[in-house]
Amino acid sequence: MKILLTGSNGLLGQKLVALLRKEPGVQLVATSRGENKLAALYPEVQFVPLDVTDRAHVQQVVAQQRPTHLIHTAAMTNVDECQLNQEACSQQNVTATEYLVEACEQNAVHLLHLSTDFIFSGEHGPLAEDALPGPINFYGESKLAAEKAVQACRVPWAILRTVLVYGTAHDYGRTNIVLWVRDSLRAGRPIKVVDDQLRTPTLAEDLAQGCWLAAQKHATGIYHISGRELLTPYQMALQVADYFGLDSGLIEKVDASTFTQPAKRPARTGFIISKAEEELAYSPHSFSEGIALLAQQTEGVA
């Protein structure tokens, strides 16, 4: 197998590089816009710069590399930024996916595309793969449009949707719920955390494993890949405080109306993952196991 990966500098991209570089029989080509952040960590991994919003560049790289599978993780994922910069969001999330679909068709490449729970309205959850989409923000709209482009693809494709991914990565500017709560409480900073949104938080390593299982099995169709536990961010924050022995009294329970954010968030998502469990043998960590893994990675705690 030869796997071409987009977005290799991102959180999921980095976990996929770490996983796939060790797999026997897999040739990995990591691509990202900008320089390779993993060059010092994994000098043996082939890296090719790729701007997925440039059609000619996409066609050139895919034709030159001739992968058997392409895992498309590159995207604009900051929900508020997508709301405020809709043209850039469309370019990165929709147009880029259309270019990759075209290149995969021309080169007979199996396309695995990453999507999100934000394509749903948030009225019902947890959700199975056949739930009806109804995005309530522009990020969700862009990812749904990308899904439609993938579904029209004339070569084998799979869409892997996920929820609230957390993890730690090298030289990565963005934080996530676990690290944000830990670091805020350690600094003695009070935090407000919503208790009226439900998610099934996903460890980045688990999502990478789900992508690899889907590629290995040449899976086609739509799969929901997340954690199993349906939790509110407030419940997640309490678990983080408990694990690290921090003061949960600093965590204030609020509802979403407390925050004025450019983009609306779906209230209740989370996934039913039985299809991925049965067809792909996907088996995620619990949220408490995920916290422990992050602690180990960031602090060397056993």
C-alpha cells in the first residue's frame, strides 16, 4: 500500500504519520502546506509540500506519487474563523476536496475523507451514519458540501466522521479540552464550561487507528469514528480535574448562551459507533484512558 496523507502537520495528521511509518508494507507520503513540522522527529518519512487549494499542484503530486490510498485530513477547522472567513473556508474545505476527488478519479486512488459531527443540527444525538444532516454553521455547511463531492466520486471512497478530537502534537499551536482545563486549573484560573452540549470526545490516536483500519480494509461508505461516552464539556472538565488532582471548584457550569461566538454550535451530537466497531474492528479508549495517555505524553506520567 502507498498512502498519501494531506494535512500531515495537523493533530490527526501527526498521529497518522506516527502510526503509519511503522506499518510493514506501507509506503507513506506525508503532505502539508508549509514546511514539514515532523522532519526532525521522523526524518525517514517522505514529505512533499502540497497546497490542496491549487488544482494543478494536486494533480501533479497525485500523478507523480501514484498512491493506492489518499487520506484527506487537511481542512480549515476553526469553527468561528470559518464563519467569519467563508470564502477561505469554502476554498480549503470544499474546493480542495473537489480537486482531490478529481485527482483520485484520474489515478484510480481510494479516497478516505475526514468529516465532522458539525454537519448535523444538534437536535438529536448520538447519531448513526444514516442520520439526516442539517448544519447550523458555515463550517458544517462546508464539510457537508465536501461530503457530497466525495459521494459523487467514481472511484472507491469512504467518509470518516468524527467528534471533538483531543490530543497532543508537536509544534502545534492549538489546545484542546483536556490540556486547556488542566493548564487553567494549574494556574489557578477559574473557567466557564458548558453543560448543555453533548459530544462523544475522540482521542486523536483512536481516530488515526480508525483511518488506518478503514484503509487496510479498503472500506467504502460512511463511518462514525469517535469515543463511546456521551459527555458534556463540563463533565469532561470534572474528569480532567479529578485525574490531575486539581480544584474542580474553579470550574463554573454554564450554558452555551453565556458565550457570544460568531458560529452557533450544535447542542447534542455524539456518535453511535457500532458500524465501525463491527466492520472495522474499531475499539476506542475511554475518556479517562485518553486523559491518562495525554498525561503520559506531556509529563512522562505513567
